[in-house]
Amino acid sequence: MTGENGNMNRVLDRRALVTGGSGGIGYDVARALAEEGADVAVQWHRNQVEADKIVELISKSGRKGLAVQADLQDPKSVRSMRDALHEKFGKIDVLINCAGINRDSLFARMTDEQWEEVIQVNLSGVYHCCKAFVEEISASGHGRIINISSLVGQMGNIGQVNYAASKSGMIGFTKALARELARDKATVNVVAPGFIDTPMVQKIPDKVKQKILSQIPMGRFGTPREVAMSVVYLASPEADYVTGAVLNLNGGMYL
């Protein structure tokens, strides 16, 4: 089915929650889901202004949007977000765990706080969100959980022991949960982006960028849109038989 805007409406009438949807890759994920027919709630922690902007774009596409605040490190805050969603938005059938932070440091200099914060947001945050929404996702009969990991969780990176551990842990979490939810026809998958052309990558010094590009067989950085459309695919009926998978978007940097 093709919508008036020329899109295929691959996730028509599904209700999705995108954590970290107020910026970065999450922004493009939320927008793409709405363009393809989904109602989309956007979780924010500190940046309500940007969250409201994406909700406005979602509304302009003809879909329902909602911005909801939560501290993903706090299970009580996540449950409060769920209750607010149920009241104002309805139950969800698609959960995209996109929120993440980095606190880079060489391991010898890494503080306990840098370790704990990254693990709590990137990995425990996924646990808290899945725990809060797993019942309604399973009950929908076509539920989707899509976790945004990273190339760094697969191959490591200097100065990112904490980040790599969180993103690698997300992959193991996904594979185990996929086995548990398969009986409910709910799928759980990972998207693992490599270097994506976001403001964070754009700030990398040119000399370092060139070194990174020399390690990417396709010779370029990925785009947020490419990540977003991979999420749309995994959220759609086209991916009914895909679960426990890691979809790599890294231009061949890690095979």
C-alpha cells in the first residue's frame, strides 16, 4: 500500500516508542517511522525543545506524535513514562531503544562514574524499557523490539571500553530475549551502525576522518537515513521471520 506522500506505509497504524528520539539517529528513526505510517512517541531526558520539534514533524506527516520525558537509568521514571503513554497515546507494539551516551577515556584513566553512567544508560536503560513494555509488545501478536548497538560493540575501540561493553552487552541481551519472545510472534533485533554522518562524526578532525575512511571498504560514512530505513524494515511485516539478528550498517568496516 502506497500513501499519499509516495511512501509504502510499511508500518501502517503501528504505535512506536523511540528512546533518544530528540536527536541524532533517533530523530531520523522517528521521522521515518511516521512517514511509513506509524504513530510515534519520542522519549527525551533533557532536550524537550528538540523532542517537540520532531513531534511537530510527525504530526505534519498525518500521524500521531507525543513527546515523553524519562530518565532511562531510573526504572520508576520509565514506568511513569509507560503510564503516561497509555493515557495519552495508547499501548505500543514497537520499541526502538536508540538512546545512548559515551564517556570516552583510556581505561587506565577511566573513572567509576564514567563506567557506571554509560552502562546504566546504554544497557540498563534497554533493560528497563523492555521490562516496562514487554507484556504489551508480546500481546500484540506482531511486536517488535529493535536495539541500536554499534560497530564498537563488535570490534572494540581505543578509549571506549565502557561504550563497547554496553553495546556488546546489548547484542547478547537481544539474542536471549529473541528466543523468549519468539513464541509470541514478537521479534527482537539489533541494528549496529558504523561511522554515521552525524554532527558527532562531523566534528572529527579531517586527518582522523581520512584515516577512518581508509578503513571503510565503501569509502564513505553512512547516513542517518540509512539507519532509519533499516529500522523501518525490521519493524515491518516484511521482517516477520527475522529475529535475534544483527544488521550491520558499516560499509564493510566489520564483516
